[in-house]
Amino acid sequence: MSAAFTTEDEHFMRAALAQADEAEKAGEVPVGAVLVHEGKIVGEGANRPIAAGDPTAHAEIEALRAAASALKNYRLPGTTLYVTLEPCAMCAGALVVARVARLVFGTRDLRFGAVRSKFRLADSDLLNHRLDIAEGLLAAECMEKLQKFFVGRR
């Protein structure tokens, strides 16, 4: 674990990995997310666009929806999102709109990642809100889960 990450960060990323396991059990791409406020999980999500028949049902969006409902606010200041895979453009935009304070992600998405790999949407100087971003927490475990899933599909 990097010195930049705390044991609390690792705890919550492991909770995101557990959500990824749930997605995989359902036949979805194994991506999981948890949203934390004041040291407690207030929203969690597993990838489920196939099951939901909804292209927006990414793990991050599911976690944001659950947290907004739990906190009774569409704005989520002071929260941290832990997600196993770098968010896409849709999810990165939603994090900005929701005013999430911090994003911690496991591994980069070289094809669609919009936080570091392809774009820098979540901390762009062009926007009125920017997230603090930390990447690479449990990256090997996050990447291995994805690789095993796709090898099994081929």
C-alpha cells in the first residue's frame, strides 16, 4: 500500500472489490464502488447495465444514486468515492456534478478512462468543481479481477 493511502482507504477499496464480486456473479463486468461520508458507507454499487437494461447503471452511478437517497441531497460534498476501475466520461461528469470531494480508484481504464487515461474530466481547471484524485490503491487486485473475467469470456 502506498504511503499516500491509509488503512481506512484500503478498507473501503476492499468494500468496492466486494461490490465488483457481486457484479461478476451476476455476469456483469466486475466493477464496484462505494461512496463514503464521515467514515461510513452511504452508497454502494456494482456494475449492472445488462441486468438493468440501462447503459447508465455503472457502479459509480449506482453508488451516487444510493448515497443521494440516503443523504437526501443530490449534492454530496465531503464524500469520497472508492471504485475499482477508473471512471468513464459519464461517471466522471456525474462525480463533478454531485460535488464529490475525493476519488480513489484502483486501476486505469486505458480504453475509456476519463479521469487520467483519456481525459482529465474530474479535476479540470475548466470546471467549477474539481475532485482530489488518488489512483492505484489495490491496483493489482482490481486489474486481476478484470483480466480473469475477460479471459473467461473469450
